[in-house]
Amino acid sequence: PCTAEFLWQLSPWVAGSQVTTWLRHPGIQYTVDVKVTCYQSLSQPVLIFFQTPMPPTAINMPSIIDKLRAWRLCSATELIFSLARLLANIPWIAWILERKTSADRDSENGDGIVQRSTKTLDIARVDNVTTAATSITTLEHLQYNPFVEQILSSGSTSIVGRLKPGVVLKFPRFSWWEYSTAEAHNIVQEIKHSFSVEEDILGILGPHPNLAKFLGPSENPRGLLFAEANRGNLQAYLDAYNDEVDIATRIRWRTQAAGATWYIHQKNVIHSDQRPENYLVHSDDNGTLDVYLTDFGGSTCGDIDGGHLPDAGFFNPRSAWVSTVDTDIFSLGSVFYTIMTGHWPYKSPGPFESVEEKYNYEETVDALFSEGKFPIVNDLVGGAIIQGCWTEQYKDAETLLRDQELLVEEFYIQNT
């Protein structure tokens, strides 16, 4: 028999996304949808390795390794769950759910290291694949689906749905309160922690005109209640309507973002994940568009630590991997740049078309930022402020807000 290798490299560098890959069998295409969740707590890449004999002509497999090794995936549990479901439907390899191959057993030493050829691979050991698959399957039972009028957005750990006109519910993907064994899954622990952090920090912050309006926790259905921002998140709005947004509105959005950041810093809160998707756009009765900062599940405040850092393009790779005031200010430079241009630094407009494209972008922008190379902003209104955020000229958000307010005044004088 021939040997097929399923090799995924899991790394803590990338936020949640979805990928699809496939196995080909004559006349059949099997598709695996893999939901990916970022775990910043992982300090080293993790390799998961499966090895199984197969009939030499039974499968024409594309190079899964080549396709996936560059996609830095982060949730081993959901990955194996999807893989297990796939394998269970392919009779001639379903036995992998029952035992590891003798070749796989023989290749391990006592430290859980697989020696193969000249490579040494750290592995997440699965001593009994049947037990692991059975345990992971319970994630299906843990999925939380409360009744909402409409799903408005969906992330790796939470979903936002309209509960009633003007009110939305942010609820977790999985329910940890209904099953005693739920927290055996790392992803469930992460989601529970994220919701706990967000509720605690929202309680510390209280109301502010530049924050999404928190209406309190909800027990049934479980989640967090917010007043609805009726135009969606800022990035989606710019993707759809960038050409229709005037300069005055863009400058106001920047000032509101700076005001929100200054306010939370006064409360000793670091957002730590500032990007356009975490600002919501709302149109009032007069058609005025405002933005509100949201999503504090990864934020920090004293001993409360959500454990997140910003995405590539919004994070300074030259800084320490610690959430500080500088973390948010650097991110604001990229948020301001996106507000003014409609796209992220060094990125073309529109969403990523594939996970691989996102990965390539992250590699490119991190390399450029590491060398102190940033997009040219001389022709942008308030470009000096953006440059100042990127080059650490602002030591606090109050000074940044003051410069933004001066920019508003100057723009008003020049255009009246």
C-alpha cells in the first residue's frame, strides 16, 4: 500500500477564518469546511500528523500539504472534528477513527516526538483517535442557536443577531452552561473567557457616545445585548460605499475613533484589536453617519486580559507582544488610513479572496512595517497624524485626539 500524509501546521499568528480543501476519489469530491479560531495563548506552532496505508490507486489526492502549510491555522479541535467527519464517510479509510497504524506507533518515542526521515515534528498526541473523535463530536451538540430575527454578522467565536428592532444579541457559538464536559474543549474555554472579559470591561467603561451602546447581559437567550448600529461594520461599509463618503465624514469618523480610544485609556482599558471591522456605523434620523468602537472580548484592563493582539497591518511588529497604549495608537494609524482610502495599508480595496491571499498580505505588511516602511500619506488630509501614529510620535491618545480636533477646525475654516 501507499502512504498519504495529512499534515496541518497550526500557529497562533492569524485570526479566525474559513478554508475549504478536498480529497478526490474517482467520481466523488469530498469537501471539508474547516472553521478556524485564533488562540493567542499558543506560544509555539503545533503539528498534527496522521499516517494511514491506502490502496495505491484508490485516491488521486492533490497536495494538501502544499495547499495548507502556508495557511496558519489555529484551532486543532475544530480541524480534527471536520477531518473525522470526512474520514468516517470514506469506507476504505474509516478505520483511522479506530486505531493508529502500527507504523505510526513504531515511529514514536516516549516524548511524543515523531521521527520520520530526517525531520523531527512536534505533535499534538492523539493516542486513541476513536476517543478523540468521539469527544470532539460533542462540539456539534454544543452549538448554540438562540432564536433571533436575523443574523447580522458571524465571527470565529460569536454571532450577532437582531433580537428585535433596534436591539442585537451577541451570543457565543457554543454553549458552555448546558453540558458539564463542555469546557474540555479549548475553543469553548476561549469563548467563555472572551465573553466574561467583554462583560467585565463593558461594566468598567460604562456609556460613552463613541462606544457601541451596551444594554446589559442576557440570560435567556444567553449573550450580550447592544443597541443596533444600522449600517454594519466600518470595513463592510467602506467596501460598499467608499466612493460616496465625503472628506468631512471621514475626518469626523477619525475624531470619534480617537475620542473612543482616549476614553477607554482613561479607564485603563486597552482595546488591543483596533481595526475597521471593530467599529460600527450608525445613521441617525438626519442621515449623519457616526462610528462606535465595539468588541472588547480580547481587551485588557489590569488583571483582566482577553489575550488578543491586533491583526497584521494594525500591529507594530517591532514592539513587544504586550497590549499597551502604544498598541492602540499604532492601530489607529492604520484605522485612520483605511478611513481615508477605503483599504488597509499595502492592500487593494475589497475583502480577501482566499486565506492564502490573507496570509501573503500578512507576511508582506509585517515585513514592511518591521523595516519602518509605511504607505505614503502626504496627499491624505491629516496624513501627518497617521504617520505620527505609526512612528510612535504620540505617547497618549489625548494628544492624538487634540490634533484630530484641530484638523476638524482647520478643515471647517478652509471649506466655509
